[in-house]
Amino acid sequence: MSLQIERIPTFGDNYTYLVICEATREAAIIDAPEADPVVARVEETGAKVTKILSTHHHPDHAMANPELAKRYDVPVYGHTSDANRLAGFTDGVDEGDTVTVGEHTARVLFIPSHTMGHVAYVFDDAKAAFTGDMLFAGGCGRLFEGNAEMMYTALCEKLAELPDDMRVFCGHEYTEGNLRFAITVEPDNQAVQQKLDQVIEIRKNAAADWHDATPAEMTIPSTIGEEKATNPFMRAEDAEELGRRRTLKDNF
């Protein structure tokens, strides 16, 4: 049983995902701010969309939900608290709930702080976690609605407990900038330097228009193990240190 994961470049640097159960061809769309690139990929793959999953309510992750939900006649899932602000919302999920895509099951992790209704979808068997704007490769999202204690719980407890080989599919192509900051936090961390060098090489021929990006230009996914070794926020000793690092990153 295999889960096909299509990375779709959307907006200026967003990742939208189309996850397809290879056994049934049933699929879910994750975090779609615009419809056309997603529709094109659905048609290319021949997938049958059965649901839309949102990690949080921000428009650059959810703005296309109503159009896509109408096109495919499917429900839109998000955290229960986002019922009145997530575009197209129909079904609420919370910590410990599950959603299915064909023969695959994802469990929901409630990880607030970037927003108070942020969730991740974790496909344990497929080793794939969709973390939106909470955990990026080499970084994390801004503290728009929560606090550092919430972020520490989300990153350094809940997500850090996932297996090291769990792949991390995040919401943006921010990796190079994140690692340039990370090396200022831990200048002697060889793992950070090595990954930054790799990412610079990957990104040096990146398409001017993100919509034209190819898989060879994408730095996502990373893994939980890589993040534990290179991500200054997952490496914070406590919530206070994480908060200080987040403030530094805000002004980097």
C-alpha cells in the first residue's frame, strides 16, 4: 500500500499537496491557495479527489477551498475552532481524530501557536507529516496567535516524538533562508552548514516563476531526524530559548 505525494507549486513560494492512494486512486488536496495548478495536477494523475485538508485558516493555504470543494463536491476539513474563519469549512477535526484517503489513514495533531487552529496530518504508514506553517525545513512559522510555550509543545514535544525517518512536507519553500538564519544561531553546527550547502546547490537554478518549479528545485520534504539536527527551533532547550530565537528570526 503506497501513498503518492504530488508537490504542487502555488502562489509565490507555497507548497500545495495532492496525496493519492495508489490502490484506489482516491486523493486529498492539502493547503490550496489557488485552484488552477491543483486542477491541472489532478487531471494529470487521474486521481479522484474525495476531500480537502487544511492545516490552518490563512488565505495562502485555504483560499481555493470553496472553488475546489464545489468542483469535486467534497468536504473541507480543518480544526474545529476554525469553523467560522477557514474558507469552505465543513468538517472539524481535533487532536487524535483521523481522516482517510483511500486505504491510508492520517491522524491529526493539534499544534497551535502560528495560529490557534493549526493542525498537522500524519500518515504513519507512509512516513509523511503535513505540517503547514508550524514546522518548516530549518525553521518554523511566526507566533501570530499563540505563545512560545505552545510552540515548544508543538515542535519539541509532539512533532519531535515522530520517528526520525518521518518525512516533513511543509507549507513553503523557505529552506535556504531558514538555514542561513540557523547557521547564525549555531555557527559550529556542521549538519546545518552541510545542509545549507546542499540547499544552495539545489536552489541556484530555481525558476524565476515558482509555478514553473520542478522537483529538482524543491528542498521539501525533509525528515524529522534532519530537523532535530539542523532546525534551531526544534533544538531549543526550552520555551524561553525558542521564543528568543523566534524574535531574532522575525528581525533577521
